[in-house]
Amino acid sequence: MESRAYHQFYRTPSHAWWKPLAVVALVVGGAIHLSVGLSLAGIVVDLLTGRLEVADLQSFTLSLTPGLFTANNLVLASLIPLGMLAQWAVYGQTPRWLSSVQGGLRWRWLAICTAVTLPVLLAVTVVELVLSPVEWVGTDVVLWLVLVLLTTPLQAAGEEYGLRGTLNRAVAAWVPDPRVSFLVGAVVSSVVFMFLHAALDPWLNVYYFCFGMVACVLCWRTGGLEAAIALHVVNNVIAFVVTILTGQMDSTFERGVGTASPAVLIQVLVLALTAVLIDRIFARTRMRRITAPGAPNGAADAGSPSPAGYATA
């Protein structure tokens, strides 16, 4: 009924303390159940194709196989429908309002954000490879590339819907002040994002936390998940392609101490500068940063200031 920024969409007139908990519980519970089923399916496929042996299961020495990789990506992708259905069940907000404040994924804006992000991150990757040459000894290249191109965009988008969408909004809903709620929601969801990557290396944790914060800022500044999705998808696809071509897929989830270095701060700076560029492009569009889906006219006036003083683009 009142104009809200993206992160405050669960702060409705009918807000109750238990509703954010209910939304998160439904999403997490659904993801856990799917994780068990899909992981078992992935293991069966790997056993049937000879990529996994029964002895590996008995000794708990599982490596990253195509089946397990695909299962992991599909579980994360499931956060999209799970988040949509959970907010519909608890808040009565139809699925489309999880994507943006304009009630749906803005596909043209997603394409623009991707077009901005791709050359930037690609250029940085090329420079890194030139400065630190690697050995191109990839195996099963075609299979891995197909799996990455088909499922990694869904995985990255799923993490955005789950962390920057559902969790960010759920935490922010407990705080009335729009500015404070943004900060609390962004920090909590970014910390959870960091811990979910299970990294022991402190520099990797800095990177994951900063990535989450940049994504949250993009969601607030652009009124939706599209920019964060583009950044996440491009980042992950490029990283996996390089990993595949260098034959290092087995070490994808090795994140022990010493895995990273202060050089990750350069990557963080690149992400931040890319976000600034996207924000400036958004400012030239007529898309909304805030809206009120339940208002009598169906949506807030694009030129109206929000209660927090945020001006629309």
C-alpha cells in the first residue's frame, strides 16, 4: 500500500514477526529435501557412467563429478521457485514481485546489465591469465562446458533469488527504518552468503562478503535482481570456463587457507566499479526503484519519492 524499495517489500501493513521466519523456513526446508533427492540422483548417474565407484562412496572420498555438479546447481536454482512460492504463501505477494519492484524480471534490463558486465570481467580475466600463465590441460572439456553453460546461469540466479531476494527481504522486514533495514538485510545476507561457500581462507571470505554487499546495493539501486544476476552469472561462467580448460574442476571447491591472496581486493574493486557503471546507466532509464503494488492505482508514481527519501530514476 505504501511505496517501498526492493529490500522492504516484506515490510507490509500486515507484517508480523513470524512471517520472515516462515518464508525462510519454507525455502530452506524445500531446498534441503531437493538436495537429498538430486544428490542421490547425481550419484546414481555417476555410478552408471563409471565416473564414480562404490568404493568411493564407502570411503567417503567423493570428488566433483558431472552428476554432483549438476545436482548442486539444480538445488541452488530451485531457490527461485521456492522463494516465489514461499512469499506467495506467507505474504500473498505473487511470484513476479520477487524479481523486481515492477512485478517481473525485466529481461531487457537483464540483457543490458549482462552486456555491460561481460566485457569488463572478461578483460580482467584475460589480464590475469597474461600475468599468470596457466597450463591448458582440460579433460572432458565438452561435457563440462555444456553443463556449465546450461546450469551455472540457473545456479547463479538461484543464489540471487535466495540470498539477495528472500533472505535480504526477510531480515530487512524486521527493521522499520528503510536505511537501517537495508544495511541490516545486506550485512546478514552477505555474511550467510559468505558462510555458505565454506571457505577457510580469510581473503576468500572477504571476497564473498563484498560480492554479497555489492549485489545488495545493486538490488536496492536498480529496484530488482537483474543487475546482481548478470554480475553473478558472468562471473561464475567465466571462472568455470577457465577452470575447465585448465583441468582444475576437481579443485573447484577447495577453499582452504592459502587458496587466495590480497589480490582478491582487485576483483572486489572491479565488481564495485562495474556496479557504479550499471547504476549510472539505470539512472538514465525510466524504470522504478520503488513502488507500491497494493496502491489503488496499482503502483506508485515513478516520480514519487519514497518514505525514506529515495528518489526514483
